[in-house]
Amino acid sequence: MASAATPPPDAEPPECPVCLSPFDATSAVPRVLPCGHSLCGPCIASLPPALASASAASFRCPLCLQCVPYSRALGPSSLPKNLALLSLLPSPPNPSSSRAAAATAAPCPLYLPLHADHSHILSRFHHAVLPESASPLPSTPPRPTAAALAIGSLTSDLGPPWFCARGDPVSLLPVEVPTDGAPTQESSFYRPSHAARVVAAIDTLSSAAREEVFDLVAASARLARRVCRVYGVWMGPEEAPLWMVSERHSRGVSGLLEERSGGEEMVAQIRAVGMEVCEAFMGLHGEGLVLGCLGLSCFCLDRFGHCLLDLNQALALCRGVRAGVCSSKSRVFMAPEVVALLHDKLLIKDHGFNGLVGSSSDAWLLGCVLVAIVTGDEQLAAGWNTDGSYDDWMNEVLMRFDASLVGTNLEPLSAITASCLNYDPESRPDIADIWKCISGSLVNSSIGALAPNDDLVSQKSFLCLLLGELSSMCSEFGAVNSDDSILPYQDSDDKNSTLDDASSAGFINKEVVMAGMDEPQCGGRYKSSTLLAHRDCVTGLAIGGGFLFSSSYDKTINVWSLQDFSHIQSLKGHEHKITAIAVVENDSQLLCISGDSGSGIFVWCVDASHNNEPLNKWYENNDWLYRGIHCLAVSGTGYLYTGSKDKSIKAWSLEDYSLRCTMTGHKSTVSCLSVACGILYSGSWDGSIRSWWISDHNPLSVLEDGIPGSITPVLSISTEDNLVVSSYENGCLKIWKDGVLVKSLKLQNGAIYATKLNGKWLYAGGWDKILNIQELLGESEVEIRDVASITCDSIITSILYWDERLIIGLSNRDIKVYYKGP
């Protein structure tokens, strides 16, 4: 891949548009002006000032004539280099080193012939063996874990029977355990081919696991546009596990439900998603497959908006259930008969569950999916086997379900959903009848008319993925820690203390042992408190006036006292899910500003009166396609900045709440904003970070890594002094100093949604449910030292650090506070 990005030796280097001299890395370095154009250093130094005074710290760009700021005392070196142009400079070849390398190069090894047994396997399953050129994983593959998927993308086009394009995102599930013995010594002249190594790994699997893999490959090909395509199996060039590679789409069903408003739009979404979920179930049953367990995270939306079932994600969820990591608290749907079966280890070991799990078990899962889609509460749909009786849970489900369908033409769906959640499997309806009810072709939804065809179901023999061989591999990959624990990277004899949780005044206290945040080289005893008030994912945290403010998808803002973390009040008024929050503190009043997914901006005045009415509110005038506030930021100059889906940043006056300026330049949704040292930094899904002057809102520079084709959405930005830390959807973390990229590393496998820079300490967390604590070292060259990690039980959405307290917002509606105990 590196050779493909290097220009040929005879390619002409890029030229300065003013003097037409070729750029180089020494005397004519390309520098980026705040307007976005790039000139060489000598041309920049020779440009006259824009004003009559020779000391004016500005000049006009000769290309666009825009007046841009420029420090003549610092010279051209004060401007960032254009790394994209520098990467295009040809490097002269070194003939002597090339000849020496050729002389010392080892002869290319020859491929060993396939074993006779392996030739039979390859001839039968050649359509399920991806070529080595697909290379969906980075050069250093992640360590396989039971309930987690690896994320990657194809690095080459694949022809028949896959027909995939280069760059298509994929998910990878390990299906073969790496050997723990010493690596085998390969011959200098002979080595097995990629196909030979893959087939040898397949041969080590049990016959049941082998057939299960290839059944999924064949079934997903026949169920195109109903389930994500399972392309086949692949193995890296080095000694590595066997991976099952599947189509992947990053947009989930939960995100679609969060964007809906109500009325006809909600009815249309319920119909579309519900019918396609039914069709996915019916397709799997036609292939002789049932799931056994499910979650909304197993469904995704393709680029056309169609709902697909991700089989790799479903298998990862099954492994988590088998390993004891996932439960109803993890929003996993399971039928009562399946839960009872999982407790009978002997029955599972002897494979004595044939006939006990069938399509009626998936009918329960479908009912849970419908409850989650209609009510928007996954926890409610998965809560039948938590505290409380089944009858109490059913009453709450039906009450919430009926309330959500009031005023729609989907009222018949309530009765058939209730029959799906019948404790008796034989009384559950056929999924085809549920499809008819959702589509509107079956109006009479009486349970008698919806009785399943017992003869057809009894004649069908199903393979349950939850109880299959691929799900049972979880124990071979090691246990997964699901408790809230803080794990120091350095060796330590300290152990996490296990104390009973004590509930008090809206939060739960827990004592843990961790590496100190102020002195991470020393162990210390810390306490963990859980703030409980929200009923959905926490989306933002802010501090001001002695209060902690938290926003959530439940459309509320909760106010907490920073003295004892007691709950003060709840601010209600949003009609859409709150996506961002900010706090403005001045001499006269304390303002809390919130933005929602409906482009609404609310300003609240927080004082002793505990008034719940907003001080002011207004809406951005966006087309419905670009509706929604994604991020907020405030400056000391009296401006509020909003980042939106329409690719722009808007500056609002906090005096009269009028729109003063609209900043454009991003090519996709503006996802995050941060203010530091008189500069506004904006991150976008287009993969770039732009900086703007706070004084006049003119563009300053564009921060990019300069690697062609590396466009990964920016999810969060944290700034302090001259440092900018950004996190990305692919789990990468980048550090910029004075506008120059000084550090880039792959920190996690999943997306990093939140970062916080506090002095020399850096906190980052996201999809992997792990918060990494790191220390920044060095002055000119920044180095990172791993200090500790916090393992949470949900996705990390926001991070704050205040007064030696680390505050974390989670997607399971909890807020964790870690602080030093007595």
C-alpha cells in the first residue's frame, strides 16, 4: 500500500502558484494560508502588508485577494505545512542501496502443494475463501475476543462470487482459536499459500462448526438485501486466527428511530423497518436457521435505507450471552424457553435441544424488536427476566405500546405483539401473519386467526445460532470483563475491592482501587458513584456555577449539585432528543444552552427559583434533510456556536440571540466544536478539522493528516493551549501542536466518541466501553504513556474532569463519577 501512494521518480513535483518554482522539503516548503491556498515560504515572506503600515500583521492572498493574518516576526514558519503536497514530492532513488538490497534479498519462496484432504475441502468451499489481496485488517490485527468484532475494509476489488469494491467496510469475527505453541519454522524456499493456510485452519474446526460457517455463507448469499452478506473466511499473512468476513454498515436502526418526529413519518418508519425485520426472520427460517437471541444493535441500514440483519453482530452477541457477559441489562432479547435452556449446561453439551428451539422463539424476539421500535425503549423490551414478575412487565409493555400507537393506523399491531410475547411458545403467531399485520393486509388481529401452522413448524428442523458451535467458541478466547474495573497498565498488586453497592439520593457508591489520576505512578483508593435520573443515553455533560448539567436522548436536562452530587432539578421542554449542551456563566446569571435533533436551540436560566421554562428558544432554518444540531460551543466574546448537519457553523449573539455569521467550508456534518486561545476548532464527518478566528470568524487553517484517501469522520475534539486532540470513527487518536500533526495512534478498535485533555492527562473512550487514561510527555515531540483504563458496562459518550473527579456519561443512561476516597 505504501508503494501505491508514492509518486513515480519521473513525476514532476507540484509548483508554487505564484513563482512557479517546484516545492521541496527544505527551501520552498508549501505553507497553508488561512484562506486555504498554499504558497512557498519565500513568496509568503516577500508579500507586502495589506495595510499602509509596514508593520501590519496581515497581507492579501495573491490568489483570492482575501486579507489573511500573518505574523512577520515569526515568518512563514508560523503557518502549517501542506502535508498533502509534501507527500507528492518524489524521493530520488538510491542506486547503490537498491543494488545492495537486491544482492542480499532472499529468493522468493515457492508455494507448497495442497494436501489431498485439503484439496477436497477447497474444491467444495472455494467460494467461501477470500483471496489474500482482500486484506480487510490492518497490518497488526487486533487480539480476538469473544463478544467483539474487528472492523476493517477491503483493500482490493473482488470479482465473482463476491462482487465487492475496494474500500467496502466489513466486520470480522474470529472462528478459529490461535495456537499457543511456538510458531512453526517455515522453509526459506517453500511456504504454504494463502488458500492452503486457510483450508488447514478450516480443517482444524469441528465438522459442525465447519458446516455452520459455510451454511451462513450460502444462506446470506441467497438472502441478499435481507441480511448482511457473509463473504467467507480469510486469514492474514502472518500467523493469525481465521476470520469470518461480513458486509458492514455503520448506520444502525437506533439512529433512524432517534431522527423520527412522529405522525405519518413514524408510522412509515415502523412499517418499513418492521416488515423488513419480518422478512429477514422468514428468510432465515426458510434456510433452517433461528437466532435464539437478538438486539437492536444486530440491525443496520444500508445506503438505500433498507434494514438488514448483521449475522456477524448476532453471533458476537450470542458469544457474549454464552460467556455470561451479556444479559437483559445489556439490552439482549431472549425468549423464556431459551433462557431456561441456557441454564441446562448438560443439555447443551449433549446437543439435546433439538426441537426445543424453533421459529416460535424468534417470534418472541420479533415482538421485543417491535416493542423497542415503537416505544423507543430497548431496556423495556429486554426487561422481562429482570426484577419483577412477567405479568407486571407485560402490563407496562402494553401500556407503553398502546400509548405510542395512539392516533395511528397501527392499532392492530398491539394485539399481535402481545401474542408474540406469550409465555407459551405454542401460542405465538407465525411471523408471516405479523408481516401481514404490519403491512395492513391483515386487519383482524385476533389471536385465533393468527395461530401458527403447527404441522409446518414441527416438520422443520432448525439450527439455533445461540446454541451452535460458533457461539460456543467464547470460552476458548477467554473471559470478557464486564464489571466497572480500573486496570493499571503497569504491574500492580492492588486488586479491585468488591463492596456491596449502596443506593443513596439518586446515586450508587462503589469503592475501587485504581492508579491515581494526579500521581498515576502510585496506587490509590477511589470511589465510584453512579448518578441515576435519565431514562436514555447520556449525550452531553457540562459544568458551571457549582452545578453539573447532563443532557440525554430522553429530551431532558438534569441539574446536579457538585457538592454532594444530589439531584437539583430537571429541565423539560424539548420535543426532540437533546444532542448537545453548553453552559455560559457571567456576573448576572447562569445560562444552560441545549440543542436537539430537530434543530431546536433552548436557553435556560438556572437560579434559586428552579424555573423549568426556557428563557428563550429558536430553531435553525434547515431543510428536513439537514435538520439537527450536532454540537455546541461558547466563547468569551458573547457568541454561541452551533454545528449542524447542513455542513455549516453558525454564530449566534447571546445578547439578542440573532444570527451574526455562518461559517462554511466543511463537506459533511459538523460533529464537534471546541474553543481555545481565541480560536474555534470544528471537526466534521469529512475527516478534517478547521480553525477559525473568534474575533472576526474568518478561516484560519485546515488540519489534515495529508494521507490520500484517509477520510474518517471526526467524532470529538479537545483543546488546551496549543494542543488539539481529535478522535475518529476508526478508533484513532491524533494530536496536533501549533497546527502540525505530532502524534497519531490506533487507540481502540471501535469509534472514540469522547476525549478530554486536562493538562498533561488525556482521557478517551467510546464504542469499546473502555476509557483510556494516558499521560502526554515531551515538549517538542509529544509522546504518550499508557497509565490506566476503566472498563465500563456501556458505550462512553461524554467525559469531564473537574476538581480531581472524572465524570463519564454512558449510553445506558448512567453517569459515573470517579473521585478519591478518604
